[in-house]
Amino acid sequence: MTQFKFSKRVPADGTDAVGAILKAAADPQIISFAGGLPAPELFPVKEMKAAVDKVFATHGQEAMQYGAAKGVTALRELIQHHVKEKENVDAELDNVLVTTGSEQVLDLVGKAFVNPGDTVLVEQPTYLCALDVFKTYGANFAGVEMDEQGMKMDALEEALKSRPNTKLVYTVPNFQNPTGRTMALDRRQKLAELAAKYDVYVLEDNPYGEIRFAGQHVPAVKSFDKTGHVFYMSTFSKTLAPGFRLGWLVADADVVNKLTVLKQSADLHTDNLVQYAVAQFFADNDVDAHVREISDLYGKRKQLMADGIKQYFPAGVKYTDPEGGMFLWVEVPGVDDTVELFKECLKHNVAFVPGDPFFAGKPQPGAFRLNYSNAPEDKIKAGMKQLGEALQDAVAGK
Amino acid sequence: MTQFKFSKRVPADGTDAVGAILKAAADPQIISFAGGLPAPELFPVKEMKAAVDKVFATHGQEAMQYGAAKGVTALRELIQHHVKEKENVDAELDNVLVTTGSEQVLDLVGKAFVNPGDTVLVEQPTYLCALDVFKTYGANFAGVEMDEQGMKMDALEEALKSRPNTKLVYTVPNFQNPTGRTMALDRRQKLAELAAKYDVYVLEDNPYGEIRFAGQHVPAVKSFDKTGHVFYMSTFSKTLAPGFRLGWLVADADVVNKLTVLKQSADLHTDNLVQYAVAQFFADNDVDAHVREISDLYGKRKQLMADGIKQYFPAGVKYTDPEGGMFLWVEVPGVDDTVELFKECLKHNVAFVPGDPFFAGKPQPGAFRLNYSNAPEDKIKAGMKQLGEALQDAVAGK
């Protein structure tokens, strides 16, 4: 058998802990809160079919032909207006790049900015796929402490001072993955200021911001950016269709142009059909009403999950109370090994993602992520009872 | 203005020569043979709309939900059977990875195999985007001489001996971009043997193979591979719809698995809608007949172009006579600066891509690429006359 000589960028075998967890959780007997999928029953299948039909009727050849690396103009204009309306971000068309999912923004920003050995500062804990991406470009990481108001700005400034080779600060300011926390307004303003002061870039990742079911909207970090140091990214994955792989970047034109060159080398451009389709869908539908429907459902599911925690979990367990998004974060005191805890819970036919892979540095024992968007109400009720029993057993040392 | 600190991977400003050429050629007054687009009038718009409608009716939620990184199973099975039927390549499902266009195969193979300083051997000349991609991963290049039978195997073995840090041999064996040449059968067999002997990998890129309008099919290099050293890639871009960005890799399962991990970090997975749609399109349509229609049209256009060369070009001009694909290659003796020649031709309102960017090493002066797939017959006739006049002027030293 050929032993392939892979590059240094390829992760070693057996390091895909999350893959193994999701695989274990995929057993149909198990009630899984491990994934991060939207509720498919709310996908606007009929309306999207109508939009695609219209695209074939009006732009069939264009949708099937090679297109521009930056994306279909109609969709870029839509994004330009969308970020102004939703986030008070001023953008010209030159500031907008359409990407193959927001995952591709992570990849292109990593490729364009991270030299091997550069430091990337991340929330502690953070979105684990961002760690995976930046790692392939040779990043070093340092975690920045969070509280209920998001990343702590004094801790961030300390990190920036002590790590002069910092290139990037990565944040998910709204309903963060994995904690569900939202960054406070004054910290957003401060974050934009610190980026300019220390000449580092903020990558503001906002996939969940529109899915708010409580509290008040907080404007984007990018809306406070006066120097171009903040790069804003989002996606249609949580509001329309993750399967279409449509994300975007809003940044300084110089950054957009350089990332466009790298995007050409990555996949030439993003599928034109879904770009035209989403632009058409926005023209023909009340997308705000659709997003409210999603938010309402997720709000109900979040509440059911929080109720289950209160009813069934051992005393002393802490958990976040998100105002939107898809995840909440649980901390069980007295647990040393969260992966062992995960295995115990599997025996009770219920699953989550252990907190460890979300940490750039030392993980916090006993912490895990729960997803509430993808499970119907009866599964949440039953699953939280099972999870509570498993945790009671674990804490009792059984 | 912020001076952004890009990584070493980002190409310097002003190095996108081809971008500048295509931009100049986009002037509607100019008859352009510069691009590389399929004929859009043959896109099966109506049939693809029907396929997409069926997908929404039967798999709407799956098409809109997150999917598997390796691709939709129905499409992977289709590719598995397709490579067996068309290229006599034996593949299990584990050997098939769906990618966001075949461009993404180049990117993932570069990322997974090329350490900075590794050598990539390429045909002289070669597909210029492959050079761009491998460059971002720090590759060094060496060009291997070609003749009308494709890459010369004695020259390749010399290169393999003299460059022990060679990791990859990149080839487009059928109707090569830019020359239109096809590699002879015995050389394909030899190429697979040399890869195993020197423990290097062959990336066999076959976007054009099915578009044959003359001569006999030659089986893939991969069909001679006994050791897993050959990676085979292709795409639906030339037969169905480049705008959908659907390509694939067939390789050893170990390679597919590692590239899948990197693909997850690049874009999670490829758009599900077009994956389901293409699988449905194949189930409902006679794709072979559609591909014959494309081949017939391109054969006619190639002949018109060859006739124009004979009729209008200066004596002594050499050109290839491809049996398929989209390009032919012209060599004008006595020309020192092909980019100057390009500018002269622009003044005659006709455009091509100068040969220089297709060369890893020293370019061949006076060589350029002509595309015949994308221009209607009257444009080819008129354009070849104009091009002939421009070349006559240039050769006469006007």
C-alpha cells in the first residue's frame, strides 16, 4: 500500500474529535443536541423552487455559464443593502465578495493574512472550525477570556500588548458558537478602536445575528470601524439554506480584491444558480417575516431546553441564556473529563458536543454545547430528561 | 489609508496578466478568441430546470440542508460509474470526492501535498491557473517538453532524476489547455509507471476528454495506475454547466479522506442543489447525445478556425490540429514579444491569450492560444481574417 507523503498542513490521523462525536451521535436511538443544523421544516422549499424557476426563465444561460469571481452583481447589491439595513454598515459594491459559504471567508482570510507563526486571538471558547482553518495556515492561537457580555476588552488589550505578532482577532459577537453569548455595545466600539490602535484585523463572523428572539439588536463591530481594520462576514445558511453554501465578506476594497484573486485559485467563483436564486427569492418574498418565524421557533425551543435544565439537571449547573441563535452552553461543576461525560450520556441515549475542542488553550472541564434549533419539541423534552439523569448519575459518581 | 499586511501567499499587485488581457478583450468591438467559455446556446436550460424542479419536489429539504463533505451519494455513485464507463477507471464510492469545480481539486491537492520548495512538474506550456494555485502553496516548477504526442516521457524521467524533491506531475492529457494536444497511449502507460517508480503523484486533469470530434478515445492515465500514484480529476463544466461549479476527484481512499478534511475547512461541502440536480439530469436525459452535439459544434468551429489560419495567416505559421476540446495553439515565427503582438491585434479588434503565462519556465515567443468553442461561425470567419491581417502587418514589421 502506498504511503502518501502529505504536506505539513494536513491534520494527523485521529485528530477529528468532533467528527467522531457527530458520528456517535448519529445513531437513530440517540437524541442528539450535538449538531448545528437549522430546522429543515422551515426551509422555504416552495418559494425557493419558484425563485429558481424564474431564474431559469430569465437568466438560464447566465446561471449555467462561468461567472465573476466576486459574485453575481444582483446578489452583491442585495448584500450591500442588507448590511446597511441590518447592521448599519456602509458598503460600496467594491466592498462585497460572495463566497462559497462563510466557511470560505475563514479560509480566504487565513490564506491572505496568516503567515506561519502569526498569532490569531480568539474568544475562549470559540467556533472550532475557525481554529481548524487557521491551523492549516500555521497560526498560533491565544484565547481571550469572555464573560456574559462577550470577549473582555481588558484581556484583549493585554493579549495584544504581550503578543506583538498578532495578525487577527476572530469574534462571533452575536449568540456566539458555542456559548450563545452576545458582545455588549461598548465592547464592540472598543474592539474596533483596539484593532486600529494595534494595527490588527478583526474578523467579525455574524451567522446568527438575525435569529434574535429576545432583547435588542446590537450593531455590528464593523459599524464602528473607521480604518478598514474590521472584516465583516455572514451567510444565508441560518436564514435560508445552508445547503446552498452562500456566504459573504464586507471589507475594504483592497482586501476584497486580494481575496478575489485567492478565491479564483480556490473555486473560480461560487455556484451562479443559487446566487441568482437567492437574489430572486429576496425580490419575491418577505424575508423578514420568514426570519421572524425561524426566530420564534428557536426561541420556544431554547425555552424548553432551559426549562429542562432547571427541572432535571443537578444543582450547581450553570448555563447561558441566549437571546438568539442556535446554541447554549452548560457548565457542570465537579466534572474532570468532559469526553468521559459524553460517553456516559451516550449510554443514556443523549448527545452534546463536549467543550474541549472549542478551546484554543486549556479547556474548561465539564462544559458542553447544546443545540436547540434542530430538535422538535418532544425530543427536547425527552432528551433533557435523559440528559439530566445522565448528569445526576455522573455527578453522583456512578 | 490602511496598508494591509498580507501573507506571503498573496500575489503581488499587477501580476494578474491574464486578467488584464481578458479585460481588454471584453470590449464589445473586439472579436475575442481569448476566453475559455463553452457555447452557452447549447446549455440544456429547459432540461436542467425540469431536473431542479424534480429535486425540489423529492429532496427539497435535503438540497437546502447541510450535507456531507464528500458530496451527495447519488452524484458520487454517478461519477463512480461514469469514470468506469468513459475511462475504464475502477473506483469504489470511497474513491470519489465531489468538489466546487475542478479548480478546487487543484487547490486541495496543492494544499495537501505541496510543501514550500517542493517541485511540481508541468507540461511546457500548461494550464496557467494550475501554476497560480500551486504557487500559493510555495511550489517550484519545472516545465517538461511536449511534442504533438503530449509530454515527452524521456524528458520527464530526466526531470524526475534531476529533481528528487518532485512531489507532483500535473498533466492535461486530452486536448490540452492551451495546446489542444493529446497524450499518446504508450506515454500514458509510461507516465503511470514513472510515478510509481519515482514515488511521485500524477494529477491527471481531464476537463475536455469527452468533447472529442475526431480520432479515437485514449484511456486515462489513471486506468494504468496500479499503485494509487495517479489522481484523476474532471468536471461537469464543459459538458453541462460551468456556472454550477461541480468537479470531482477519483483517487486512493486515503487521499480522498485527507482532502475531505481540508475541504471541510475550505467550504464545508459543495452546493447540494446542483449536486442533486445533475444526478437527476443524468437520470432523465441522454447525456451522451448532448455531449455529441457539443462535440459536433466545436468540431465545426475548430475547422473554420483552421481554415482561417490557412487562408489568412503569414507563411510559416505553425498551429496544432486538436481532435477535441476548446483550444488550438499558434506559433508565429519571428515574433519576439507576444504581448506586443497582442496589443497590435487589439488595434485590429481581435484578441487571443499570449502564450507567456502558460509557461513555467522561459516562454516561447510568438505563441498564443485561440479558443473556438465560444464564438459563433460568423465571428470566427471575420475574426480570423482580422487576425490574419494583424499578423501579416506584425510579421512585415509595420
